[in-house]
Amino acid sequence: MNARRLKMPFFLVFILTFFITFPFHYLKENAANLVSKYSRGGVTMYAGHLGFGLGGLTFDDVDVTLKDLKQNVELESISVLPSLSAIFHFALGVSLGVDGLYGGEAAVVAGRGLRKFYISFDAEDIQLKELPQEVPMGNSPLTLPQFEGNLEANGTLNVDNVGLPMSGDGDISINIPKLSIPKKFTLSLPSQGVSLNLPAIPAFSPGLKGKMTLKGSTMTFNDLKIGKEGQSLWGTIKGTMQTDRRQNLDLQIELNFGPTLMENPSIKNLVTFPLIASLVKNGNQIAVRLTGPVSALRHQPL
């Protein structure tokens, strides 16, 4: 009995000493180095705190920098566990739980086999209003309106590299159940000499729904749906994107404006604007084909 009583204080002292002396800062540095290595310098990570969770590690107050998109993402936490599902795909990997990703959360399984990386993910409640409104596009960044809606996405990929260039196979499903643009905005494309004031757009459903399929180095957009006929906005997006460094696109986009929007003077100006007028069908539909690299897109009527 006395021996048991003596063991308990020693055990508590051992646990306390372990947590005080464990080199957490080395683990943080190694994790950051691995992220930078496998993203080829495209992603950097800094964690304010590192500790042990249930069966794995937990990074709190995480700052992630996405070099290609020129943006910083603040995360509440990232939990890291060994992944059994990656082993079933003949890869050694980890399971990640991400909280605070643009207001939502994501679960990611990532592993590396003999030849390829295995990636599976499931994201929900990603708040579009939290996304950056400026997207790099060559020398002239594209300024987006503030969207209102939540994104759901999931997919599985087997690829030879994390980041571009990328080749492999898999699919990604996305769904924005409801989408709107609650405030007036300016459509600005400096390289095309375009600057148009546009109105707020009432909610339409689905905001965006469909699947993208990766085969080799080609990502195919399989008839992504936008809204339904008769709503404020509806249409489709289909085509391909090359997942190499040039990211050549070949997209066909059809957008239809509902009766309420067509009565708005700003939309009337849009469909009669010289650069866009040639892309308009039936007075209320913009039908355009976009081709070429992201940094130098060309457009033509469908």
C-alpha cells in the first residue's frame, strides 16, 4: 500500500518534468521546415503554441502564409495524428484536423507512398466573406466582390507533388448551398481597361455545385451549376485547367441574369459595354470562352 502511495507522486513529478523539459520548440521548427519543404517554399507556417492532444500533437494560434496567393491565413489550431486510412492506400501519413479555416473547419489525411502523395480532405462551413478579395492575376490583381455564403468541399487525390506542377488522379466535389453579393461592387480589370460599377446580387441557390476531376495534368470542370433558372443569377461553368506552372485554362461560362437584375441600370450598362456586348446572347446571357494561361487570358463568344 505504501509503495503504491510513493509511486503516484513520482509519476506526477515525472509527467510535470517531461512537459517542462520537452523540446517543443524543436518540433515546431521541424514541422515548419517540413511544410516548407513539401510545398517547395510555397507555404510557410508558424505556430504560437505546441502541445500534446489525444494521441497526437496540437498546434495552436497558427499563422500560414500562401506565397503564390500572397495571403496570410490565421488558424485556431491544427491537430496531428497518425493516419490509418493513408496506410490502406500504401502510404505513411498523418490525419490533420484544422479549426478556424476562414471561419470553418477541415479534416485532411495526407500521406506519401513509394511514388505518389495521397491526399483526402473534407471541409465545411468555410465562410466566403472571410476569403481575400484580391487574387493575383499576372501584373494586375483581380479584385473580387464580397460574397456571402458557406463552402463545403471534399475530395481525394493521388498526385506526384503537393503544389504546382502537379500530375495524378482524383476528384473534388464543391457545394455552396446559397450565395449572394450583399453590397455594390466594382468589376475592375486594369489589363483590359474595364471598370464597371455593379449592383448587389440577391441570393441564388445553389451558389455553386459540382465536381472537378484530375487526370494526368488536366483538371476537368464537370458542368458546375450556378443557381436555377428564374433566380437572380444562374448558369454553368465547364472546361479544363492544366495543373502545370502556366495553368492554361479552357473554360466555357454561361451566366444568365434574372428579370429583377435586368431592370438595374448597372446590369444594362454591363451587357452593352463594348468589351462584353459581343459575348451577350438573348439580351440577358453572357456566354464566354476563356483560354490561355491565368496571367494572360483570352476571351471569345461561345
